[in-house]
Amino acid sequence: MDQICSRSKVPGVKVFFYDVTIPGHIVFWAKCWEDTCAVLRALTGAGLMINLRKCKFLAPQVVVLGYQLFEGGYMLARKFLKKWHKLEAPHSTKEL
């Protein structure tokens, strides 16, 4: 996925397993959209299918792998933090 997305030549694209995050600022929405289209073209050119219903475009913040990403940085998403505190410690190796 990293190699495929690097073909788009869009700087700052991050791949987390099958999640792709394309950085940008909403003020420069035309550049954001151009970068997004370049990454989508690279993915589809490699034969991958994109589920557009799962995509978020021009979002000021997103949750990826339990982390909330935003312009100023990232933090553990609240809904995952609540679940984390409710987890019980495993009692055996089978529960790991």
C-alpha cells in the first residue's frame, strides 16, 4: 500500500494497514481534492477497489486505528479510551 500510494507523488500520505490518510488544510480545498484524486487514481490503477461509503473527504478530523487525527496532532479517540478502561486483564495465555 505504501508503494502504491507513493506513486501518487502526494507528500505526507500515511497508510495504516488499509486505511489511507491524505493531509491537507480545508482552506486549500482545491489542492486537497487534487491530492485525493491522485491517490485514488494510484489505488485504482493498481487494481484496488475503493468503498466510497467508508471514505471521508475534507474532514477536519478523523479517527484512524483508535486515534483521532486533527490539524494540531493526534490523541487516543474517546470512544476507544472508554473501552480501554473497561477491559479486564487476561487470566490466561488463551485470553491474550
